[in-house]
Amino acid sequence: KSHFQTGRVFAEGLILSDKKTGLWKYYDQYGNIKYTEKYKEGELTDTTFGYHPNGKLYYQIVYENGKRNGLYLEYNQLGTLVEEGMYKDDERSNDWYVYDSNGDVEYESCYKNGERHGLQKSYAVNGALSQYDIYDKGEIIASVFLDTAENVIQRFGVFHGNVTLRDANNSYDHFKASYKNGASDGKTTWYSVTGKVLVEGNFINNKRDGLWTWYHDNGKVRKTI
């Protein structure tokens, strides 16, 4: 056991061969449980639980071989889930969600190798999509703002390299293009909700170049320029 200067227990658990083993409990200065951990030969394993001063669950996170590997859940002092996501090798991975006090999704984000990557979405209090951002390996490359009817009202960003944009609901790719320092430079393609090509053509330094083709939903050519 370890103690505060007041004599209250700070931490308690088992040590074998100078390594923490089994369940360990940690307390605040008032004697309330703060968090619990499980160890195997000195490394964190299984699920760690954190607690609010009122005793409600604060968070839980899965460990494997001493690293965060698995589901993370976080709650407010009333017991409402406020954030959830996955860890892989101690880094955020895949989809993460932040919730408001009513339990509605407030923000969605996607991580790759611990960095934001791809589409990130923000929601208004009425549940409508209000903004989405495009990230590439942790760097924001574009932001799109929407009105209460989810119509686009502003766009900001400088694209570079190959860019793929998803629709606002992240259900399909609706645009693929190549950019150089913010200017369209290379093949550009728009897609329908079913994944069929709607428009395709080529740009050189933001100017159309060569043949451009528009298609009907059935794949037949509608016009060429």
C-alpha cells in the first residue's frame, strides 16, 4: 500500500518479483476510489476503470501488453456516455464519437495511426450536419460549412495531391481529383450515389484540358466537350 501524508491509502495492490500483479486500486485524498488497473508481470492488461468523485463511472479502456488496445468509453458525472472510440498500440484508431449531454452525436472523427485522417463531421443541436472537415495524416486540407438545411454555404482549403471526398454522410465517394498547390491538375471525376461516373475529364493548372464527358445514370454518354 501507498499512503497520502494524511495517512489515507493512495494505492493498494500486489507486487511479485518487483512487478505489479493483479488488481490495483487507487484513491483520492478523501478515500474515494479514483481508478482501478490490472497488471500481469508488471504490464497493464484487461480493462482499466476510472471513477468520478461521486462514484459514477468516468471511463473504461482496454489494455493489452501494457498498451491501450481496444474500446475506450467516457462518461459524465450523470452517467451519460460522452465519448467513445478505439485504440490500437496506444494510438487512436478508426471512428471516434463525441456526444452531447442528451446523448446525441456532436462530433465524428476518424483516425489512422493516431492522426485524424479522412472525413470529420460536426452536428448542430438539432442533429443536422453543420460542418465537415477533410484531414490527411493529421493535417486539415479543407472545411465545408452547411446551413440548417445541410446546404453548403462556405468552403475553405487548399488541396494538394490525390484527393477523394466523401458525401456529407460518408456513405460513398462523390469526387476524386488530383491537385497541385490548390489547383486542379490531372484527372477529375464526379460520381453518383450508386458509384457510377457522372462527369470525368482532365485539368492542367485549373483549366480544362482535352475531352470532357458527362454521363446519364445508366452509364450512357450524355454529352462531350
